[in-house]
Amino acid sequence: MSADKESSWRGLETIEAREAVLLAKYAMHSADSAGRKFAEPDQSYRGPFQRDRDRVIHTAAYRRLSHKTQVFTGEMGDYHRTRLTHTQEVATIARTIGRVLMLNEDLIEALALVHDIGHPPYGHAGEDALQECIADEGGFSHNQFALTIVQEIEIRYQDFPGLNLTKEVLTGQTARTDKNANAPRPLLEVQLVDAADSTTYDAHDTDDAIKLGLVTLEQMADLELIGRCLKYVQKNFACLDDDLKRKAVVHRLINIQVTQMLTHNAAELQARQFGSATEAMNSDFLIGPDEELDRQKKELESFLYENVYRHELLMKIRKQAQNRLKEMFSIFSNHPELFPEKYQARAQKIGNRRMAIEYIAGMTDEFCEQTYSLVSKEAAN
Ligand code: MG
């Protein structure tokens, strides 16, 4: 390395110096973090949000996402997304957009990786069943449970419970529990992860649903957004077989959404000239699709809702899974001796019914199946 290059690199040794060059004023800078509940010394080579991201990756709850349903269950094949691959796609898309908008990529990644960590087995069907079981006692939501996991359940350090994540990541996840339009706006990084979540599932649910044969591309051709993708694919690639055609449409679906989001939000941010992350939060600006894309996404999402999420096959699996979860809830609530030894103390603290919800919510689909066949036999004896 030439002496000149080395000296310019040397100026960027600290996280603060690197962020000062790479991030916009409206981004969340690590130096401005409100810190952690339990104070910890800074680390010289990793910023606070990068450490949060690494802590999330090393949790059991994160690893378990690989065996949790996104929309389609394991018995339907192995092509489709799991909760883990969905999470990784969200992180990838959010970082791509965040980098261009000069937002804090480490914070974005930490937020994306933690956003679905509280999902129970069987996706939203599982969530609805658990919510029904405990509706009058505080209810259950995967967004809220993510906070419980990272603040109480994951014990990885001797000095504090949970992961002791930064206040920015915890507040960002908290914002997901209250999506009321009048709620205070979260940081731009939090807004972006939310927008990337829908960018991601609109594309991969289309891909998975067609691949699984629940709907056809032809059936979706009249949807404006899919129509735009098809037109591009037909114009640019002459003779694709069905498989490549579906993939090309899905690539285009991601590309259109990301490009339009970037163009729209970059122009807005440039025009508004926010001087700080707080100023951006206190404004009426919200990262998201422009009006046209928003309308087209809503049309696609209502198609997916009616024809995919409510598909006869999924509804049947959904009902079975929900019945099993409810039965398990009742068994564990009435037989707390069936909780593994390590959960007995927590059961004493939060009560058997809440413990049953937490225990079930933490399970992978497969572990849930195994546990169900074990405990249903035991309870019958
Ligand atoms: Mg998600």
C-alpha cells in the first residue's frame, strides 16, 4: 500500500470516523446511541449495532427460524422460504436500499435479523392460535415476544439477562408492536426494515405460490405489478420455459420495488435536508413506496391473501396446526411438571399459562410435532 493510501485509511480507523464519511446526517450514528441497559465498554473494532447483529445471530431463537414456517409448511416441499430465509432476504434488501440512502447498515441488519425472531411455529396460524389461548391475559404477538426473547429468555452472559441490545434496536422492535398511524415515527432505519419486509414477502410469496402450483402466473397477469414484470420479461427474454419465466418475473418484481423505493425516497430525503436522525423522526416523512407502487402492492397483496394465504390446502393445514397448539397449551397449563427442568423457575415467576405460551412459541414446527405426540400420549395416561 502506498504511504498516501495508508495515511488516508488510517483516518478511518474508528467507527465514528467511518460513519462520518459513509452515513448521511439523518442516519443513526453509532456515536449518538443511547447505549445499553447494562453499561458495557465499547469495542474497538465493532460498533454497537454490529455487536447487536452478531448477538442476534448467535441466539438459539435465531437458529430455530430455519425450521419455522414462513407461509408454507415443511410437508409442502423444500423449495419455499422458511422464516430464516425470509429474514435473510429482508436483511439483504434493506441493506441494499439503506446503503444507497446512506443509512446505518449495521443497525438495519440488526433490526432485520431480530424482526421475526419471536415467531411461533406455523407462522401466523400459530400466532393466532396462541393469541386465542391467552387473549384475556395480555395476548400473544410475535413482535412482542421477540422483545421478551432478547431481553429475558436468551441467557448468554453472566452479567445480565437477555442480549443487552442497544436502546435503538429495542425501540425499533417496540415500534413494530404498535403500528398505529399516530404512534411516534421510529428511526429511518426502522422504517426501512418495515418497508423491506413487504418488498420481500410480496416477491417470495409470489415465487413460492406459483412454484407450489397454488396459483399460476397467467392467473396473476392482470395484476398491475405482475403485468409490468411480465411485459419486461416478454420483451427482453424471448423463449423462457415456465420455471425460468417465473424466476425472471420474481427478479423483476424485486427490482421494480427496490428501484422505485430508492428513487422516491432518495429524492424526498434530498429535498428535505434533515440535519439529524431526530429531525427526520420528528417530521412527517416515512420511508416507503410511492403512491403508484403502494397501490400496485396492495392489489398484489389482496390477491395473495385471497388466493394463497386462504388457499384450501393452507387452510386445512392451518386448522390442524392450530388445534394441536391449543391442545398443547391446555396440556402444559394443567401439567406444568411437563415443562423441561430449565423452565420450572420461569414458570413459577410468570405462571403456567404464560409459560405454556412461551414454551410453545419457542418451538420449531418439527419439535412442536414431536412434543405434541409425546405430551398428548402422556396427558391421556
Ligand atoms: Mg417478516
